[in-house]
Amino acid sequence: MELFHFFLIRSINSFHFFSHSDQKGIVIGTFITKSGQIFWSYARRLPLDAHQIVCWKFCHVLHKVLRDGHPKVIPDSYRYRQWLLELCKMWGLLKQGYGKLIHSYCSLLVNKIDFHIRVSFCVFDNNFRF
């Protein structure tokens, strides 16, 4: 799991450019562990409330993990919904720099998690009525 930590730190580091291979390593790590718990255990330690660039990169990586990661990542991420909302609210107060962008991106991610949780409980028939 140290390799997973390496990929996460390297892809979200404020001094390092985005690398698709690092992000693929994180997504593959969710399939190896069959959950998103390792991702969240490392992500919670990041200084997201102190650095705009790091928080923006985290949102980008989280979006990629939610989209391409193991199916259990979304239910695992629902536990951190309130934390994401607090992060969203904090960055929304910043009027310059990445503040509004991070606010919008965090809102999008929370809405994405909510949507997938809501739809996962629906049972569709052949006419897509639920």
C-alpha cells in the first residue's frame, strides 16, 4: 500500500504536474483493495484546507477515482460527504484564486456521489420505470 500512497502524494503534490500514470495507479489501487478506504485514509491527511492547488488536484483525482475506480468507491465516499461539503464551504468564502472553482468542483463531486447513491437503490424494469 506504500505504492498507493506514493501515487496519491505524487499526483496531488503542488510541485508536480498531473501524471495520468499516477492517477491510473490510484484507480488500480482501488481495484486491488476492492474499496476506496485506502484512498480516503491517505486523502484525509492531505493539507487541503491550506493549499489551493493541492485541493484542486485532489478534486480532480477524486473525480477520476469516482468515475473509473472500483464500484465500492462511491459508497465508501458517501461517508466523507459532510467533510467535502465543509471543504466546499470553506473554499467558497475565498473570493480570489481557485476558491470559487474549488467550491464548484466540490459541489459537483457531492452531487455525483448523491446521485449514484440514490440511483443504486432504484430497480429499473425494461421500460426504465422505477
